[in-house]
Amino acid sequence: MESKLQNWPPVQGRYEVGNKISPVAVCTNASIDEIKISPQKVAIWGKCVTENIGIEKIIQNIVSNPNIRYLILCGKISKGHFVSQAIECLVKSGIDNDKMIIGAKGNMSYLKGIDKELIEQFRKQISPVNMVGERDGKKIEEVIDKLLQTKPSEFSPKVLKIEKVAEIEAHSCPDWIPDPKGFFVVLINKERNKIIVEHFQDNKLKCKITGDSAERICKTIVNLDLIGDFQQTKEHAMYLGRELQKAEIALKNGLDYEQDQKLFIKKVEKENQESADEYESADEYGWHD
């Protein structure tokens, strides 16, 4: 059977693949590296922090491997999201006509990106095991060992095919066209704990925008209508958003920032790792979405 799973899992994400014929998969919610699991005991384990795209990717990766019969839900909960609760509701009650998970608490609990056939097979194939909040790998492995002793049969000889989305190779922007409304210079001031954005028009400084949030500065620039309507409006807006996010990361982490240059991230010291983990962001891509 393992030879048939040569290209499994079909959907990319932040996960680890172990023993592909194991009946156990593990969703670690917002936990990433702190949960250590023996790769020979589980088929796949990884992070999931959103109740829509994240769960959709879990479903696709599980139904394409009929050996998987259990899904352990463990790790820390993603702030503002209820992934494990949504998965349990999905298995118990399914989805409504709008493809919302019946009984799920999260506002994002909709599965509009996959076919109902996949959802229904997932519901029949999987038994969720609730260990939410548990991050001790040894305790999780004790439960895995008990599940392995049940020796469940393969769910179905029929493996549903997962439609692959075409990959488009990214390429650089064509020749940069100046914005008719001017250009921006992005700086950070560590003493003031501020991001400073200077807007120039005709090489003259017209205004300065200060703040500690890339999001708020972006909204202010939009409200002031400082980006021109021209051929590369979108490219310029995306560029500015990238630079402001880099500036915010640098400001909050005491890093050096220079516009148009790479941002070098310092490694988090061990004593600060736990506090850093508390601010795990909700990533919507991969089996950690």
C-alpha cells in the first residue's frame, strides 16, 4: 500500500510525514516544534490554526490516505480560532447548505474550497481524539500507542483523487514606473519606537506619517490618497506593504532596518522562546493553516 502513496500527501503545508501506513494523524493546532512525536508511529502531524482553509487541507491530505482512521487534536489553541471544536462538529454534524460547519463556534468555519464528497468521506473515515491543550509528546504518544493497538482496517480501497491547482512560476516586476504622486521613504526610529514614512513629490518632502503598525500606516496612506492611479498602482502598493511589514518586525524585535534591503532575523533565545510562542500567528497556508 505504501507504494501507492508515493506522492502523498497531495497538498503542501507545514507538516511532517512519518509512517504513511499508520492509522494516526495529529493536528497540533497552533503548536509547531515543541511537540516531539516518533515519526514511525504517525502518518502525518502538523499545525492548523484556521477553521476554513486549514481544515480543508487536513481533509484533502487525510482522505487521500485510507490508512488514516484517527486524528489526534492537541497543542495550544490559536487565538480567536476553534479548529479542534470545528473538526469535532464537522465529524458529528457535517455542513449546511452554505457549507458552514454545523455547530462550529468560529466565524470562519466554512468549507467552500472542496467538494462535499471529500468532506463526507472525511466524516466517515476519521475518529477525532480530543487532547486539546496537551503539548507533552510522551503523553500524546501514550494515546497514539493505544490507538495503534486497535489495528483499524483500511477505510476504503478507493482513494479519492485530489485536484491539483496549477503552479505559476513567480517572476520579477517589469521595469519600475515612477508613481506620478511621488515616492516613499520608510525609516524606523528605535528611540521613539516609531515607523516613519516620508512622502516626497517632485523630490520635495510633503508629509510624514508615523506609527508602530504597518496596517495603520497603510490605511493612513490610502485615506490620504498618496498612491497614484497608474499602470503599476498595485505593484507599488504591494511593495509598500512589504516594506512597512518589514519595518514593523524590525521595530518590535530591535532589528536594524534599511529600505529595499534584506531583514536579518536574530535567533530567539531559549529563555524567550516560551513568551514568543504565546504570540503564534494564524497562518492560513499549509496543514498549519
